[in-house]
Amino acid sequence: MVGLLVSAGAFEAPAEPATAEQMMLDFGVQLPKQRKPAPEFTLQKLGGGEVSLADFRGKVILLHFWATWCVPCRHEMPLLHALEKSGIDDFRILCVNVDRGNQDTVKTFIDEVTPHFHTLLDPDGAVRNRYAVRGLPTSYLIGRNGEIIGRMIGERDWSSPAMNEMLRLLIQQTTN
């Protein structure tokens, strides 16, 4: 009887739980054919001090390349700031600004749009080149072990529930 009801559409079979990989694909993440270590770097923070990628080993990292002159980048920054403030455990966002020259433009933008959001400076493009960033915005997902697990080119809705769930699954998956 239950078989008849299911085949008649009266009941739906339970959906398979989404995997982190499937959610990444749904979100437009390009998965590497082979995972490789993310290139290491140390950059100056806007406002002083240095940050290295190695400082965040053991966490899932969203490495986001942006510029103040990039309109989609400007749209994303408040969403990234909100994502960072959502308090997902074992997750960090590193925003790398690639504006050349005067840091005052970057500081003014950050102060107006996302105060207290940590921004790293790559004015000579050395880190951008090591990550083969050709268009902005570009983001990389880096696993706890320091390997690149995905790349996204173009604007994303960082505030979507699907993004939060994807990150939670990635963190959970890489905990084991």
C-alpha cells in the first residue's frame, strides 16, 4: 500500500542529504581536479601589522581578492563582513585588496562600508599573481590542511542560507 502511495505521489521519498561538494557546485564553485597546497603569503593589514596564511592553518578559509574600483566587489564587501560576523566556528575570511598605490582610497571605503573588517593589502599584485587571479572578485576556499578546495570567479550572494550551510558542511566534513 505504501509503495502505491509513493508511486502515486502521495508521499515523497526523503531527499538525499546534500553533500558539501554538491553544494559547492550549486554555488558555482570550481573544484580542482587535484587538490594542491595554497600558496603561502604574508601581507600587511590595512592599519598596520602583518598576517600570514599559515596563521589560519586548521581553519576553513575564504580567501577573497577585491578592489575598490570593482563594482561587484563593492557590493560583496558588506555581505562578506556579515558572513564573518555570523560566527561560524573554525572559519575565517581573508580579504586581499589589490588596489595599486594610495591606501587612502581603501581605508576610506572600509571605514564607510565595513568598519573593523580586516583587509590585507597586495598593492604590487604578488599574491594575486601567485593565485592566478585574472578577474575580480575571485575567491578561494582553502581547507584546514591548507589545500585549495575550490575557486569562485565573480560576485556571489554571501548572505544566502545555502552559503552558510555549504560552509558548515565543509567545516564539518574537514573536521573528521
